[in-house]
Amino acid sequence: MDSLEIIGGNRLVGTVPISGAKNAALPIMTAALLADGEHVFRNVPDLRDVHTMTRLLGRLGVQAVYRDGEVQMTSFGDIQPTAPYDLVKQMRASVLVLGPLVARCGRAMVSLPGGCAIGARPIDQHLKGLSAMGGRVELRHGYVEVTVPRGRLRGADITFDFPTHTGTENLMCAAVLAQGRTTLVNCAREPEVEELARVLNKMGARIEGAGTSVISIEGVESLHPVDHAIMPDRIEAGTFMVASAATEGDMLVDGIGFEPLEAVIAKLREAGAGIEREGGGIRVVGSRPIRPTDVITQPHPGFPTDMQAQLMMLMCLAKGTSRITETVFENRFMHVSELNRMGADIEINGRTAVVRGVDKLEGAEVMATDLRASASLVLAGLVAEGTTHVRRVYHLDRGYEQIEKKLAPLGARIKRVAGNA
């Protein structure tokens, strides 16, 4: 397994392009299950999860080829409704094939999902919705089996117990081919949910309200293929913004606007970073001292849980004490012990991490435990004195497209080392 070697201390200056959003690309790719023909998705990031999804869709009967940021997908109706454990275990987003398969085939058998070990993340809300739409749900031998006795789902009024990103997307995909109207209440409001609805509507669906807490879907008889460019990745952009703030950098994060990052921008400004719109991007100028700030993660439009670890790293260098409360996932502080090994002073009290700022971090051997924890350790290495080795960066590769090749032109001393555990 690869590692990253980072020699800290350099100020990051320059322009960094932002890749397409993984969390938009994956559900959009599953939408190809809903319509025969040739789909083209552009601005798709070159990530492990994307390649896992192409293999999974291929197993289901959709030929998917990734080349130079573009996925060409072809389906001719021979869809196999079984998603096997060997692929689903690698990535939680694999569960997103469930809704499209049930809608298209009237049945599906999908292995319970895997992915980062950051909490239970059950799929009960997905299954409750499919059941309300006429699906018969069974859990057997580690698989979810959904069958539709009538052959076609029917519209229903469904209220989520809590906003669920993948649950909203799965039921939205299921409802587009259902008979009648479906209303989803207490929906996830993330920009990626809006992007999926935008693509489905281009395919002929009739969806209203995506991006709000109530989404209405009028089912249609069939959909058609689509050509679509994926939106930019707001979490990748936020990670680079923290990198600039932490290193006293001057960075243009190119290809993304303020709107999907308003909560992150507000906290970085509280911490003392200068942030302005510039052209088609966001300029971030870091300065000292870094000011402490308290954060509570929340569903969009609140502060995203996927930026919690990165902001925590920044608060390790603040002049004062910060409190970071994680409300979305119950096991998302695994990076704390690794940051403390680098000289941070973080104490966990339930779902709140108390971060007392220190004068400096020191390079160390650290181990990535999940995707965003990996990003926080890379950021820590950029500001630490000495050399940091981040092990198990396969987690990082699930969500960041060759991060070392984007950081190096900005002045980072970072390289990938092959074959280390």
C-alpha cells in the first residue's frame, strides 16, 4: 500500500483546479440503470470509488468505460438485478444501485454496503421508503432483497426520520419510474442531490423541489440517455481552502463558487482567513494568528461533516480553544489520536472534541483511518516541522484525485511512496 511523504513548512501559493464531485458522480452513474442507450458523463474524477462503480455497473449489465475524465456508459436492457458483496463491500455508495434496480427491474438483491468505518450509517430509511412504494423488503444472508409484487412501484408520501443523502437519492431514482406521484419530506438538501435531480430531469423525469426539504416526483413511463458534465467537488475545494489558511498561503481555488461552500467560508473567515471571489473561483489568503472557532456539523446547509477533520487540524494551530461537535456520524474522531501524535492537544468528550491550540505540529508516522481523516493528516503534514509519513492513503484515493500532484505545484514538498503499509 502506498504512503505519502511530506516535508512541512512551505507556504502554498498558486492556482489549484477542482475536480468533479465524487458524491455527485456516483449516484449519477447509477442513473444509467434507468434508461437504455449511450450515456456520457464528463468531468468525472479519476478515483478508486469511480472505478469501483464502473465495475459494479458492468456486473449489472451496463458497460462503463472511464477515459480522461469521461465515463461512457451503454445499456441495452439486459440488466442483472444482483449487486454482489465483493464489490459493494468496497464502497458505501454502492447501495445507490438499489433504487434504480427496483424501479427498472421490479426487484433487486444488493449486499449490505461497506465503505469508511465512521459509523453505522444504516439504510433503514431507504427500505422504509421502498416498502411504502409497494416493495417487499427482506434481509437475508447479508443481502437486501426488494421485490415488487405488482411489477412496478407506486407513488407514495414518505417522510424521512432524518435527512439522509443517499436515502434521498435512492428513493428519488426509484420514484422516477413509479406509477403516480411521490412526495419525499425531510429530504437531504445537499448540492449533489440537486445535481442528481438535474440529470434525471434531463433524462425525462419530472422532479420538483430538489435542494429543499420537500421533493415531488411525478413518475414517467420511461427515460432516455443523457450527456452531462459533473459539478465541482465542494469538499475537495474546502480541503484546499484549509490548506491555504493553514500554511499562510495565497491560493486561487479554481472552478467553484461560494454557494456550495458558504458554511465552510464562514468558519474560515472566523478563523482569520481572507476569502474573496475571483473570476471563476475563490481566493483564500491565510494569516497568523489563527483564531479559534466552534463548529457543529449538520446536514446541508450547515457545516459539512466531510470538512470536520480538516477544520479540526486548522484549529490545532489556533491561539485558544475550539470545540468541534460531530452530530452526523458517531465514530468520526478517529483522526484525533493521530493528530495528537503530531503534537496536537485534543480531548474527546462524547461527540465533542475540545481542541487547544499549540504553537506547532511535528512530523510523525501516522495512519489514515478513513477518507476525510486522511485529508486532515495530509494538511497536518504540510504545516508540521520535519517529515510526516501518511500510511494507508488508499482511503485518500477514494475521494481526492492525485492530491500530491495538485499540491506540489503550489509549493508543497510531497511525494507518493509505493508499497508501504
